[in-house]
Amino acid sequence: MTYPRLIQGGMGAGVSGWPLAREVARLGQLGVVAGTALDVILARRLQEGDPGRHLRRAIDTFPIPGIAERALRRYFIAGGKAADAPYRAVPIHSLRSPHALVELTVLANYVEVYLSKEGHDGIVGINYLEKIQLPNLASLYGAMLARVDYVLMGAGIPREIPGALDLLAAGREASMQLSVVGATRGEEDRLRFDPRSIAGDSPPSLRRPLFLPIVSSTVLAKALIKRATGRIDGFVIEGPGAGGHNAPPRGALKLDETGQPIYGSRDRVDLAFFRELDVPFWLAGKYGHPDRIAEALAAGATGVQVGTPFAFCTESGLEPALRTGVLDLVQRDAVEVFTDPAASPTGFPFKLMPLEDSLADPEVYAARPRVCDLGFLRTAYRTAGGGVGFRCPGEPQDGYIRKGGDAADTVGRQCLCNGLVSNIGLGQIRPGNYREPPILTSGEDLSVLLPYLAVHRTNYSAAVVVDRLCDGLAAAQEARLP
């Protein structure tokens, strides 16, 4: 089998959207869409009137009758909603999500993958976070209905996903254990998805996509190899320089003089272990330079995963003004990425760009009303009555404490869900015309952008990125010839 040398990173909610993934796939590499919050993104874009009719073009091809019509009836607004009107809310996922929400989740993932694969014969993947467990099974099924080629998943230990892919491909019910804080040994709460609940009594047989877990250590990789419920087709090995969530340093957390986590020798990955496996692997995190690609291939990697240059290209889903504003700061050497140990509700370190008028600005953070109405990063916990509840350290503090949470956990926590959706121009509008501010993440190596900006200023295409990186691949391969 021929594997791609270059994987375009699955970045943020909607940043790695279908226009970017389609262009990268069209150019012969693995284009990846971000699978986070696609139900909310679809619903809000339909309320914007679906300019260009792209979403409805994909929805028209959805193979299961009734679901598309119900979603359009609920969310589509011809001509778009008023600019100052709030978006109609999408229900929050739960242990037993409303059926309409399950339908919307399946449809949204189908639409994103369908549009990514439209008009070419390249390969497309979708990236999910294991920590966002509640929608994952329905999301996978929607992506598989659109014939997604790869599934990538990090931010946890996705040991049950390979088996779920096998079952969903066969049209059978899949389940996975929900992580519940406070659960005692032997207690188990399982999330379930049955294709028959969506597709009727005879769901179609689907092609199983290849599965690539995103790992940061050999310990995690060994655990997956030993305990996974199905086939693992390769690994993406991500270092702490990558954008978004990072694995915490091994051992006791230590911070440097700027307040960022310190990574040491224990956090270096033993690539010899991966070379001995009979599966391909890709390296990620500061591998967007052509010379780093040569290093990766020399170390035995199949290729690299690259995010930051794609995050700021013209096909990115970022709001254009936000994207060009960042690139202007980069050209002036006026911005640095900060690895914040407290910002994410997950407790994982999270890379932030400290931009004015964003949630990373202390004044903006202090002025924002604490609201948790998207809920993707909530944690499940065992209630006093033995049931399952959900809480988020980014929600109002009183509510979090009432649910048994520790007040200390709320300090410095950001609402990543609302902030990341705001990055792509879909932030909610609150009473008083308060608009949810963005919160931008990036890989820490911004110098990777400078070669593009030297030629194209603040507008460069995904094709330019692919060409530059493929030149690096070609040079690396030529250097390895005898």
C-alpha cells in the first residue's frame, strides 16, 4: 500500500475545514478535516444561509431519507439570520443524546467529508479527540457514510475505536466505555450507537477507514497495541511543539520562568520502538520545515504531519481578518505562542496565541460571562445518586462546585468550545450584543511561516505549502539514494 508522505493537520473546530482538506487531497497528500463540533458548525452555517449552497449540495446526496429534511427544516434560514440575532442552540450531547442530535451529528460529519472528497480522487481523513467521547461514535458513522479514508484520534487512549470502526463498517452496533470521574472498580457506563437507529433495519456495509492514533510516547503506543479492540494501521507521533492540546510532561509538572510546562528527556519518544513495528508512522510538531522532513525520513518515518502553515493559508477556515492579523504580527516578530498549563478544561497544556481582543487577553477573559452551552469538553462524573452527571471547570464556578468540583480547578480555565468556534466566524451572540471572542492556537514554531510571507505577504495558498514541503520530501529522498 502507498501511504501519503504529508498529512495536513486536523486543526481546531472548522479551521481544517473541507476547503483546505479538499485542496490538499487534490494535490496528492492526506487532507484532514477537524471533526470537533461539526454538528454546531453545520447548524450555524445553515442559519447563515449557506452561501454558495455548498452544504445543501452535500446534504442533497445524503443516503438516508428524512434526516436531511429535518435538519434543514430546523436550522436553515434562507438569506441568513439577522447579523445581531443569536444562533439557534444545538442540544448538548449526553449519555443518551436526543435522537435529533444524533441525526445532526451523523449528517454534519457526512457533509464535511463529502465536500472534502468532491471533485478529485485523493484521500481524506478526519481528526477527532478521544476526550470528546459523547459524539464520537455517531461522528464516525457519518464520516464513514461519506467514505472517509483515514481516522486520526488523539487526546486520550482510543483503544476501543478500531473495534468500533469494524462494527460500524459491518452495520452493527458499536459501543465504548465512558470515562467517569468517581466511578468505582467494576462500574461501567457505555456509549452506544446502532446504525439501524439511523439507516433502518438493513444498514449498508461500509468501507473501514484506516486508523491512526496520535500518540506522544511509546508507553501510550504500547498500551494501544496491547489493548486495542481492532487493527491499528499506523501512528502519528506528536511532540510538544504542536498546536492545540499537548500531552503533559511525564512526572511532576514543573514550569519555567514564564509559566510554561518544562519537557525533558523522559518526554522524548524512542523512535527505534516504532521502527520495529510493522506499521507506518508520521512525525508531528515542528516538522513544517523541509530540513525537518529530511530528518523524519532519515529516522524511519513514513512522512510528517504539518499544521501551522496550513492553519494560516487562504483555504483555512480562520476568519480572514484574524488570519491576516496574525500573519502581520508574525512578520513583525510581535507575537509568541504560549503553552498554558491551565487554559483547557481538560487539564492538558494548551497552546495559545496571546492576541488582543481574544480570550487569551486577561481583560477580555475577565469580562466574559462564564457560560458552558456547547459542552464538548465537559467531564463525566459519578453523582451522589449513582448516576452520571457532567461538569466543566469553564462553567460558572458555583455550578461547578455544586456538582462536586474543586473551585481551584476553575482558575484560569478558558471556554475553548465557544472560543474555537468564534475563530471561524460562528461565535454566539449573547444578550446586549456581546459576541463570544476567539481563542487562537498554533504550533509554537512561527518561523515556519516566514518563507511564505516573504513572497506572498499575508496571503498564500495551500498549494504553495504543499509544493514547498514536497520539495523538501524530494530533496530528502534524493539524498538517501546511493
